[in-house]
Amino acid sequence: EAGVAQSPRYKIIEKRQSVAFWCNPISGHATLYWYQQILGQGPKLLIQFQNNGVVDDSQLPKDRFSAERLKGVDSTLKIQPAKLEDSAVYLCASSLSRGTTDIQYFGAGTRLSVL
Amino acid sequence: TQLLEQSPQFLSIQEGENLTVYCNSSSVFSSLQWYRQEPGEGPVLLVTVVTGGEVKKLKRLTFQFGDARKDSSLHITAAQPGDTGLYLCAGGAGAGSYQLTFGKGTKLSVIP
């Protein structure tokens, strides 16, 4: 079974530039998550999709971050314009959404450096 | 906002030693998950505990969920260099949209 695919693996940009990340979840997983993991911290949920609808985006900085999952499969996360504090690893995860027994499967992440 | 505090933040031990990592919160969670994350990779689920007082064993790893479902511990017996990594606890909650709140993690180094 293929895992969660993310690209690119690394990205270096200057502040005020734009950047986009792509995620392809495990086939059949209805729920997709984007997390931000700053160095030395645990992952922080940015947005959760159920199929192609947004379930929770309360921690997404909507003035600069946007995400979409148009066909309920793969997803993109965009930052425009980037700030220095956006430097982090952006993790995508997917799950079958089974409540307390749910298992989230994570991709390897995209490491973003904003200079 | 539900917060999970993990301790210690860093741990460096010799191969063969035992260790315990703690995960504490003032909030009640429906479940508590433990993940291990290696450099350049995403977190990988080790275990899920659901019932207060529950104990689960995974080879040399023992996980316990507190009676009040607010805290958890991970005990590793006879640590091996392969146990090196970042250990994250995550509390699960939510009826409709189930979500995880992660702690900051414990970075474990096992020295051969």
C-alpha cells in the first residue's frame, strides 16, 4: 500500500515570496490534514478536510495561507506572502476517520526555509 | 485550548538502560496516541490507548493511560540505539471531526 506522498521535500524561498505544497493521501482515505511542525515542537493542525469539504481551519492564518482539496483526493497548501516565521516542516496526513481508533498516516513532509 | 506537556524534553541514555517519558494535560481526552518520528520523516503511530488505566505493551515499550484520561507514560526497557527518535504524544478529541493535539515531544538518544 502506497503511503502519503508529499512534494517537494525541501523548499527555500525569500520572505514575501509565494510557495505551494502538494499532498496525495492514501487511496480511500476521506480525511486529510495539514500540520505545521516548527523546529523543537510537535505538529500543529492547520486544516482538516473531509472529502473535499473543510472540517476545521481555525488555526490556519487565512491572511496568508490557503488550502484546497478540489476533487476530494489530493490537496495543495499555499503560503502567500511567506514570512520568516513560516519556516517549518509542513506535514500532510490522511485517515479513514474512525473516531477514537482512527490512525493518521503521515507523509515525510516538506521542509520550508524562508530567508 | 487543550495542551499536552511532555517531559523530559531531551533524554540521552546508554544502551541497556530503562527510561520513562511522561505526557500530562489538564484536559480529558477520548484517546491518547504515541508516535515516534525520525529525522526527515513524518510521525509513525506506535499505540493508541482509549480506556482510563489501560496498559499496552509493544515489545520493550509499555504505554499507560491515566485513570482520569488526562495523562500517559511510555516506559522503554533495555533501550537500544534503534529506539533513538522523537517521541510525541497526541490527545484525541471530538465527536464529529476527530482531531489530535500534539505535545512538543521528547527527543531520545540511545548511545551504543
